[in-house]
Amino acid sequence: MIIPVRIKDSLYDVHLGENILQEFCERNAEAFQKVDQIVVISDENVWNLHKDYFQQNFSLPYKIHLVPNGEACKTFESYFNVQTFLLQENCSRNSILFALGGGAVGDLTGFVASTFMRGIPFYQIPTTILAHDSAVGGKTAINHPNGKNMIGAFYQPKEVLYDFHFLQTLPETEVRSGLAEVIKHALISDENWVNEFLHLASIADIQKRELLVWLEKGIRVKAQIVELDEREQSYRKYLNFGHTYGHAIEASVGYGKITHGEAVMIGLIPALMLSELHGKVEVGYAHKVFGLAKKLGYQFQHVLNCSFEQLATFMLKDKKTTNGELHFALLQKIGEPFVKVISMEEVKKCDEQLRK
Ligand code: NAD
Ligand code: ZN
């Protein structure tokens, strides 16, 4: 299955399916003959788990460069090491990069690609559920000690190759993390789709076939929004649903101590509470999703380990905050997002509900 993404002058496809790596290489073999180097960037976890599959199916000559697992690769040091590797391997403007991994590897590789020799093409091969979100839309970044994703670029991949084969080895924590972004995509786009989650009793309950359909739907939602607004001037802010409070939880608990998705799931609840107040979302809906999240094992006790003052400080530092005003993505009704300025007092009331 192919989902086209059209962002101004970039036009690329997201290919989805199981065991599609070999087909990708066959389809591109001729074009890639003109390339002087292909470099695959991956992390140690992913490479150890999937090198056999990759080597058997990626029938193009390539060099591999491994970076630390997960968030630890989004550092200046990793960024520098990848650039050094590319220079040592005599890469040029005619070289291409592949990101084989989760959102962290994708964000790092995309940022390297956007700056090496002023920009070389890159391809995303996402290996996590969460990366159905991060691989599409062209946000690339590394972290600064003063803030996550602070150094980056908008830089679109040439293609996203989402081979579901890789998802088989994901631990439950990562499935849970990625599912939160899927649920977010459902909440901002389609109430009937949200209902499909409500029957779930646990993460183990998720059927592979339904997950693949959800990932396809999530990519379509993301693609539609970024096509309208690549640079987050308007519609793209809807994708931040759950993220204002979620990012504050992620920063307060500490990156690496909580997954991005777990923090987003926590953040969805105040966003829904505020949508009941400021939109026409049926009263009690936030509570219903709260119940679902707890059933699925999202750990709300993280909130108790952060003071509200700490969360407020992070919310005020957030990229979405301007002149001390919190710009919250909310829902008019399920599937209909909008953005509203919200006072810290209102957020505090929601926070108190979460702590009960
Ligand atoms: P990740 O890349 O940190 O991966 C999570 C963990 O799973 C890592 O330890 C990794 O080694 C492991 N892993 C990856 N694939 C695996 C597989 N198939 N089997 C077993 N283990 C596997 O995390 P993520 O959750 O994919 O992405 C989070 C990152 O994405 C964050 O840095 C976040 O800022 C970024 N992000 C970016 C965007 C964007 O638009 N660019 C959007 C959302 C999130
Ligand atoms: Zn997110």
C-alpha cells in the first residue's frame, strides 16, 4: 500500500506492508546505481535484532553506522560522529542515507542529512509504532542539554518504507508508547475510530491486523495535516494534542525514564478535560479515555512524581508557548481539533483531577 505525501515541492510516498524491503531495493536498483555511497544509520538494538533480515533483503551495496540506542543518539556527539563517518567514507553530495530505527534514529539521521554537504537525500525505514508518526512530515532534530528537539530542521525524506516485519520484536513498553500517538491521531480525526480502541482490555489484546490498519490510518491523518501546513503555522498544531502537558511530564520525569508515548497518553487526559470545557466534547469522555489508558497499562503515577510547579515551568518553556500564553490543541468534538489559549489555573484544575 502506498500513501502519497505532497508538501510544497517535496512529493514522496510512504510504502506500507510486510516484507517490502526487497521489493524496495529492486524498484530502486537502477536509480541507486548512480549514487556513490549508501549509508545506513541504525541503533545497536535494532541492528542486533534485524541485521539478518536486513542483510538478506537489502540487496544494495551499503555501509552501516551504529549509534547508541534510543534517545541517547540524539546528541551533538552522535551527530558529530555520523558526520565524521560520512567524511571518512568519502561520502559526497551524491550519497544517500537510510534511517533504520525508531523516531530517535529517524530524527538524528534526518538532521544529519539536512546538513551534510548542505543537504543529501535520506530515506526513512521506521521500526517502531511511534515512528508511524515521526517518519512522516519532515521534522528532524537532536537535543540540546537545555531542551529536547531544540536543534533541527524541516527536511522531508525521499521515501518512507514502513516494513511491518520490524515491528515483531517491539517490547510491550514500546507498543504502548506508539499506541498513544495512534490514539491521538484517532481523537483528532474520527470518533468511530476511537471507539475501536475502547473495546481493548490490554495491550496483548491488540490484533496484528487491526494494528496495521490503525497505522495506515494514522499515517493518512499525519500526511493530510502536514500537507496543509509543513511549518506548524496553523493546522500542524493539532498534532500537538496531548503534547503540552505530555511534554512537561516527559521533561519532569526525565527523558529515558518515561517513553514519549506514555507521556503523551497522560497529556491526552487534561487535553480532553479542557475539550469538555471549551469544546462540545461530551462530559465524561476524558474519564472514559482515562479508564482505557489505565486498562492498557499507562502509568499515571508518573504525575505524582512531578509537582505542578515543575510541570508549569516546563509548559511555559514549551515551543508552543508564546508570550507566556499556553496554546493548547483541543477538540471541538471528537475528530475536530482547534487551538485555544488556556490559563495555567485551568491546567492546574485538570492536573488535580489526575492526582486523585
Ligand atoms: P526510539 O527510536 O527511541 O526507540 C525506542 C526503543 O526501541 C529504542 O531502545 C530502540 O532501540 C528500540 N527499538 C526500535 N525499533 C525496535 C524494534 N523493531 N524492536 C525492538 N526494539 C526496537 O523511540 P520512538 O519511540 O520510535 O521515537 C521517539 C523519538 O521520536 C523521540 O526522540 C521523539 O522526540 C521523536 N519524535 C519525532 C517526531 C517527528 O515528527 N520527528 C514525532 C514524534 C516523536
Ligand atoms: Zn508526539
